[in-house]
Amino acid sequence: MNQMTDPKLAATNPMLRVTDLTHRVSLETDTLTILQGVSLEINRGESVAIVGRSGSGKTTLLGLLAGLDTPTEGKVELDGAEISSLTEDQRAQLRASRVGFVFQSFQLLPALSALENVMLPLELAGMESPEARAKELLERVGLGERLSHTPRQLSGGEQQRVAIARAFASDPVILFADEPTGNLDNRTGQAVSDLLMDLNREQGTTLVMVTHDEHLAARCGRQLQIEAGVLTEPEAARELAD
Amino acid sequence: MAAAKKLMSVRRDWRERDVRVVLVALVIAVATVATIALFANQLQRTLVSSASSFLAADRQLEAENGRPVPAEWIDEARERGLETGQLIEFSTMVFGEGGFQLVSVKAVSDEYPLRGEIEIQPGSDAPRQTVGAGPGRGEIWVNPRLLRLLELEIGETLEVGNLELEITSLLIREPDGGFRLSSLAPRVMIHVDDVPGTGVIQEGSRAEYVYLFAGPDNLLDDYYQWLEPRLEPSHEWESVRDGETFSRSLERAERFLLLGGSLAVLLAAVAVAVASRQYALSQRDTVALLKTLGLSSRGIGGLYLRRLALWGIAGVIGGLLVALPLFWILVRLLSDVLEQPVDFHLAPSALLPALLTALVSLFAFAYPPIRRLRNVAAMRVLRAQPGESGRDAIPDIAIAILAVFGLVWLYAGEVALVFALLGGLALLLAVLALVGGLMVAVLRRVRGGGNAWRLALVGLYRHRQASMAQMAVFAMTLMLAATLILVRTSLLDDWQAQLPDNAPNHFLINIAPDAVDEVEAFWAERDAPLDTVYPMVRGRLTELNDQPVLEAVSKDERIGALNRELNLTWMAELPEDNEIVAGEWFAPGDTIGVSVEAELAERMGLVMGDRLTFTIGSETVTEPVTSIRTVQWDSMKPNFYMAFPPGGGLTDMPGTWITSFHLDEGNKVALNEFSRRFPTVSVLEIDHIIERIQQIVRQVTQAIEAILALILAAALVVMAAVVSATLRDRQREGALLRTLGGQQSLLARSTMLEFALLGFVAGIMGVLAAEAAVYALQVRMFEGTFRWHWQVMLPIPFISAALLALFGRWQLRPVLSVSPMLLLRRLE
């Protein structure tokens, strides 16, 4: 599919490598440290859950890993590219070609139909006829009959399924999911996470997911706990809590 | 309820963008209308007072019978609080060292002029200056040409009848330098109290007594009410509006201002309608929530009505706060342009249209979509309900059209204008629907992106609903602005064409029939060829269908032309600028009939075949009316109420010939030689009048430009408001596109292209609709002829494309400047 699946490269390079990442935001009076000295590695094909309480910094970490923002200190290497050294446009290109997103609040454009929402990243990537691919994905997530419906006409679960179809549309090598079931009831959430996991397996995508849903986290190959901006192994976290 | 009330506070409202747009639109509406109304009012006053200086007063009473009017008439005017002044005009011989010369004397009282100023030159090398009063007793001011004719210098004396007067200044220009036939000879000005001393005016002398009046319109009108029954046929009451030369220029300027005002109202209405609809849509969730909490439909209606009233008050106050300083600046600019101080006049009545506009904008344009909020289902809280269908908006549109109709009618007072505008708008919307449908059909095929162009096209399709709505508003705004630009351009062109640089500025009158060829040769040699030379016979219209004319014509009509001698002529060809409106022009060889000027014919109620009897000296001539024709009184060429065919009724009547021609300032010396060679021919110099008219046209032009600029600014704001109506959606989309990997530069380019395309198409349609509206307007309102205006129109689509591209870029600014993560969080 692309060079990233080259086994040699895959062997030598982790999908994601974070070294001494620290992130601060300036408020009016002082500076707030959101992440402190985070280091981690995620291998190709791995599925990783980042868990933690609200406000622990997990969503910020996810954004930094995905190159939506740049850290104050430290390095993030995504598929071999050092994010801080890239320009904003280069980061955008990286996202367009290799990264997929699923958000807690779905982030579908209300004016567009389900089909058009899924076509959006394909159009951005310059695909010639994105319609067929978008339809195929919507059929895969079970919405083949609802192509022309706008988000308002879809239930929450259906909206998230459109978002998942969109995330996989551009064949990403890594998928970032931010509380993908956070706005859904248990059963719908279960169905959506099944879909996410299945597609992830089918496409061989690396998955990084932020969640506080323990069941969902348990379905991932590895779990990272984050507390007050510091990354800990879950076992260690439990000990601390005790 | 306390919480609900808090939810409804204006302060909270202000934090909502859609409300800000409604309020800003309202402020613009009120400010624009108030500024235009105030300024138009001021301009009106300034123009009238500027025009008044043509009479040197607001009104003149002329006694052509050579007798002063009873003193009590003037006393009455003074008692009523009017300013008065007097002048006597007569012709006489003056004697200087170098000989004698027939002059036209204007003897003025201390008060003269009540309006305007006199321009003099106190020495041959001294600079010209303007003064507010005429010469004192014992002084005489003279036309520079007279000085040369009599070989006199300033400081020497001139004999007028029995009196020796000292020449103290050259008379360059008098405000009321009208072209009456009595003022043929070079002009001199003296003090009215010196007139008895000259002994020139005896019982029965040909002198014209003119009385000047100035004051507020209502006092003048009251006075005229009192005076009218006392007037004799030889008395003529003149106001600025009667001045043929220029009332039409004034009228056109006035109409333009009204048209501008109406268009401003339309623009404002569009802005308010768009913003309030947007607001209503954004309020649906809130209303559903309030209903869920138990508020009734009535309660919701009341809440929003109160809210609307609050906006209205805020909008009016805000609008006036903007309008007043703006008005002050415009008045200052006006006074700079006019090179004379303009008295700042704040007419409270001029604020009424602004209040009315605010009220109508709110209740006809803003209220309907907000009113429908009452119908929002509470179920919406739980689940999205189908949105509004277009059908719901039909009553809104009907109300809006009625309101527009009413407002434009009220402001412009012209049904034709209303229909022209509404017709243009209807046509525009029909074409828009068609073009929009076509565009969507074509764009549907465009899929996939990659480059900015394709992304822009995909974007247009993606936003088709919003795009079409915005395009309609842009096209309408552009149409209104383009209409105004077009009307202004053709108005100015017409004026320019009316008084070209080589317009005739001298009349030759009283040419003896056997001298016509010689006179023509004289001027041809001096590169100042004469226009057509017409015979002129003085005669009075005495009978209509064998009845005395004053009895035959309706008593309500006071027709000056019937009270004095008319200039009659014969001609074979219809003058170029005349137009036959009824009957037919004389065929070659015709000797029967008379052609009558259209306005006079209408006031007299003449129809083809009516028999007119003229008394010429001791003879009478009776001819049937065979045609009615329009006359360009302001053409500065000889014009005639009555024209006979060659060999017709006027043949063998004693007459002289008249013509006009253009003479350059530098060539004026030739007039001296001409006067010596043709002493009996009278030269009427009207170059100063023409210059004055051109100056006034320039003033009006400047004012029109100022108002146009104001309205274009309003149009820009409307467009900005409409673009920002979709700001949130656009920003959200931009943020998401960036997250999904859209590059900043690509996003910026494609958005600019998308808006540019929108602006270009809207521009083309707006321009076409404007041409259609102008076609209707031009023919009806401004009595002009229609021309296409490619050079004016061509740039508009490009300008609109560029403007919208900039708007689009500006809208995207926050999306491009921060990290996608921050954007998504902000928009969540």
C-alpha cells in the first residue's frame, strides 16, 4: 500500500516514538504544565489505550501525538517524521496521508450528507473519484442506505459510524480515537467499539485511543495511565492509588 | 422565569454573533437612512439657496407695466417677517469722454442681493472680489466691455441722465444675471436712490420694477396667498422652481437622492432579514428547551417580541449616534466643495424616515422568522426535527415585498420606481433560481479535489444551500449598487451633454432681416460660427377658438406666457432637440398651422385643430394647432412657444432675427467691433450664467458622489454581514479540514476561489438586473435615453469577486492562525 508497510522499515522504526515530551500553556498570570516528561514508544499494528481522569492531560497528549499541535519541549516522531521539525503544511500533509481521527463529539459537518462527510478527506488528498470509496466504507459500517442523510437525521451511534468510515477513508497507518464511545450508551458504544476494533484489525492500522471506558481500554493490546500530566504504567498507578 | 429572563437579556444577546449582526445591520439601516435624509434635506436647502441666488432672493415680484407696486404690499411683507429688497431695470444712454452708449441699468436698494453675492473688480489690476451689497449713492459699477467702448478708466465719471456718477468698480457678475430681453446692452449698476436724480424714468417710461423677498417657505407661501388676489396680469411672481433653465437639474438631483435613500432602505432590509433568519435558526434549540421547561407558545412569542423591541431601541440609538457625526462630516465636506459656509441644519423631521425604517425593518423583515420560533416542537430537545421547509418562508417573503414596496413608495414617491426596482428584483431572483439550479447540476459532477480550483468547485457544491442564498443577496446588493452607479453616470452624462464646453453662450437679437448674411459672415471670419438664425416676431396670444384666451383657459392656471408678448417664429425644419408629441410637423410647402410647445399646450388644454389667434401690432393672425412639440428650454439656444411654417401666418409680419453662438473668453474683444459695425443688433452675454450653471452641476455632482459612496459602504457592510452569517460553519469546517490534513495554503486558496466564483456570478447577474432596472428607470424617471454601460458595468463582477475572495480569506483567518487542536476544542 505504501512504504510504511515495508517490513524492513517496520522492523527498525516504531510507529510512534515520544521522548521527554513536556507541554505547557500560558495563562494570563502564570504557566500551566499539562504534560511533564512523557516518553513512550508504540509499535506498528499495536493498539494502545491511554486512560486517566478528566483533566489528566490525555486528550492533549493525543493531539500532540497526532501532530495537531507541537509540544513545548521534547520530540514526537510519527512514522519516522519528527513532528516539531515539520511546517504546519507538512504536518497537514502527514495527517492527510497517514492519520485518521475519531472524536468523542463525532465532528461531522452538519451541512453535509453522510457520503459527503466521508468524501471530505479523500477530496483533500486529491483523490480523483472519491465517491466509490466513500460509499464502500459507508456500506462497511452498515449505513449504505443512509448516504444522503445529514448528521441531524442520524442517531449518535450512526453519526459515530460515519465518523469511523471517514477515519478509515484515506487508508491511514495510524488512527487516533478520542473517547469514541464517550457520547454513546453502553450498547451503542459496544457496537461502535466492535466496529472500530474490527476495521482496525482488517486494515492493520495502529490504534491510539483515549478513553475512560475500562472495557474498551481492556480490548487494546496495551494500556497507558496518565495522571496529572505524568505517564505511568497501570500497575504502578494502581499501587499509587492504593 | 427569572432564568428565562436572564437568558433573554440584551447583554447576553450581544455575546451571540447573530444578534450582533442583526443589531449592526439595524444600526447601519438607521444610520444610512438618517444620514441620507438629513443630508438630502441639507443639500436641498443648500441647492435651493444656491439657486435662489439666481433670483438674488427666494421669490421675485416683477411689475412689467413700468409702475411700482403699491407700497403697502411691501410693508405687508415686512410685517410678515420677510426680508425685502427692490431693483429697477431700464435702458438709457450714458455719456463718457469717449462717446455714448446704450446701457441696461440695474438700480438696486441697500438690501440687494438678498441671496447670493455680486462679483466686482475695484481696479483694472485689482483682484476680483465678492461683495454682499451693490454700489452706494453717487457710484456706478460698469461692465468691463463698456469701459473699453467708452475708453474710460475706473475713477472717472459717467453721465446717466442728469446725474454724474463715479465709476468705482467693474461689475463682473451679478447673482441674478438672468437673460431678460431688457438686459441686452452692457450692464451698469447704480443705487436705487439715485434713480430720481437721473430724471431718466418718466411717466410711461419702459422700466421694470422688481421686488425681492426672502424668508422661510411657509411665510413666503402665506404672503403669496395674501398677495395673489391683488396681482394684475402684468405682475409676475417668480420662485426658483419656475426658473426654466435649472429647475430640472434640481429635480433630477432630488430624485437621485430619493432613489439613493430607497436603495439604502432595501440594502438595510436585506441585511436585517438575513441576520434575523440566521438568528431564528440558531434559537430553535433554546426555544425547544424553554418549551420543555414549560413555557407556552404565547410566552415565547412575548419574550421574543420584547427582545425585538429592545433591539429596535438599541438600533435606533446606535444608528443615530453613527449618523449625526457622519452628517456633520458630510456637511463640512459639502461646504468645502461649495467653497462657501453651509449653515448646519438638523431637521428633526428628517429623522422620521430613520425611525420608520427601523420599525419596518424589525417588524417586516426580522419578526416573521422569529415569530415562527413559537412553532418549534419541544421534541426537538430530544431529537432533531425536520428543518424549516421553504414553504414556511412564503408569507415572510410576501410581507417583505409589501414592506419594500411601501417604503420605496414612501421615500421616492414614484410608483414607476417601485415597479422598476421590484421588477428588476423579481427578474433577478428568477434568473438566480435558474442559474443556481444549473450550477448545482454542473457542480454535482465535479468530484475529488487535489488542487484549489477543484476544491473550490466541490466547496461550492458542498455549501450549495448557503451559497445560493448568499449569491441571491450579493446579486441583489450588487444590483442595487450598480443601479445607483448607472443612474449617477447617465445623470452626469446627461448634464454634461446638456451644457458642453462649446455650448452657445451669446445671443444676437434684433438682427435686421437684410443684415443676417453680413452678421453671419462677420462671425464666421472670427471662427465663431452662428447656430441657426431664426426670425422672431413679437405677438400676443389673444384668442382661443374665437374666445378671449384668458377666459377660455381654466382660471386655476396662471400662465405667464399668456400675460406677455411671445416670441413667434417660423421654421422649415424641426430643431434637433425638439420632439413632436402630437400631430405632425409641417410638410414642405405647408403654409397652414402652428406648432405649440408641449407644456403650454397641456396647461392650456389645447388639442389638434384648436384655433389660436395672435395679435401682432395692429394685425391678427389665426391658425389651427397642427402639432405639439417638446422644447429643451435649458439648451441655451433660441426656443419658441409658437412656430409657424415658412410662408405661413407670420409672413410679411414685421420681425427681426435671433441666433446664438459660442464665443471664447479670449475672443470677447470682437464684440466691441461687432457693436460698432452693427449698432442695432443686441448682444446678450450669458457666458456667466452658463458658468454658474456648470458650477452648480459640479456641486450637485459632488453631493451625489458623496451619497453614492455612503451607499456603497452600506452595501459592503451588508455583504460582510451575509458572509459572516455562515462564519461559524465555515470555521468549524476549516478546523476539521485542517485536522484531516488540509494544508493552510490550499485551504486559503480554495476558499478564496470559492468566494471569488460566487462573487463573480453574483456580480454578472447583479449587473444584468441593474441594466434592466435602469432601462425602466432611465426612460421613466430621468427622461433620458437608455444606453448600455459596458465600461461601468464590466469591472463590477471582477470587483465583487475580489471583494468576496477577501471576505472569505478574512473569515478563515482564525482557522489558519491557530493549531487545529485548539480550534476543535473551541468549536466543540
